[in-house]
Amino acid sequence: MRAWLLLPLLLAGCGPKPRALPEDPIQRAATCGVVAAADARRAGGIDAKLTIEQQGHILHYALLAGAEGGTFDKGRSAAVVNAMPRLGDKVTSGKWEPLIGECASAYPVSRPAESIALPPDALTVQAGCHDLADFITTALRSQENNFIDRMRAYDEMERKLDPKMGATLKARGLNQAQSNEARAKALAAMATLGPPTAVLDQCVKKFGS
């Protein structure tokens, strides 16, 4: 999952024909991830260190693909991540800039959010915050020194949520399969609230202290 975040993208190409988003949902999400990476690196070049918000924006498209259908599908999310390196040069060798707006229209929740309201259900918010933090920290672990304070906050929140989430699952009488399904639905719900780092900041406010 992590290797593509360091993928060198060609940012200077300007082909004669603007790109269009693919109809295939995996290819569409992966294309938007590539566009987000290209846009983030446009000012500083391909070696620029991205902020955790920029990294989260790239990852958000994989999260949203996994969340389609209301139950998070790790396979769909992984397929998006795996497709990004293959699409990188193809997308950025042409007029990729118009795709920024197309991606925002195709995935409205990827846009910056003025506010994030966490779900009121205890299991949804506990499992969703925990597993969203796990997704982001796993993807960015090799780069954590670039945003160590945020990564440590997410890690600490996960540790604090482990017993809370376990107690909530037990109280609801869910078996392992039911627990896994509940967590998959919770992560899907959190992915669609808005930019993942903005969601996690609210999670940390609620559970991290």
C-alpha cells in the first residue's frame, strides 16, 4: 500500500487531448488518486514532501472505492492502490489538470470540509475511528517522521479505542463474523464523512485525550 505514495509522477507533460475519468469505478478512483498526487507535487516537484492532509487526500479515493455499497471492501480499496502506479504516467502525460474538478464532482466528499460530525452510534464511531486510523497509519508508516505528532496521536487513539470497541462489541452480543461486518460498515461510514485527516482530527478530540 505504501510504495505508490512515493511514486515519481510526470508533472510537466501537456498532451493535446485532455483526459476523461474512466467509467470503471476502480480505474476512476485510481485516476483521481494519481491526479491528487500530481496536484500536490505541482508546486514542489516530484520530490516534495507532502503534508499528511495531502497524503490523506490521495488515500481518500481508495477509501471511497472500498466504501461503495456501505460495507468496506478491502479488496476494492487495494485494487485502487495497486492501479495507481500503472496509471501514473498515462494520466499525467496529458492534460490532467481539468481532472481535478472532475474528481471533485465525482467524489464530493473528497473536497475540504467546513465541519465534520461524527456518527452518534457508539460502535460506529469507535470502530470507524479505530480502523480509519489504522488504514492511514499503515499506509504512511514509512513516512511518519514527516508528520510524527499526528501519527503518534492516531496510534495513541487506536490503543485507547481497543478496549472500548471490544467492550461495545461484547455488549451487543456479536460473534466474530458479525463484528467484522459491523466494523466494515463503520469504516465505510467514516470514509464518506469527509477528508480522512479531518475526520481523524475529530476522532482524536473525542477519544485521544
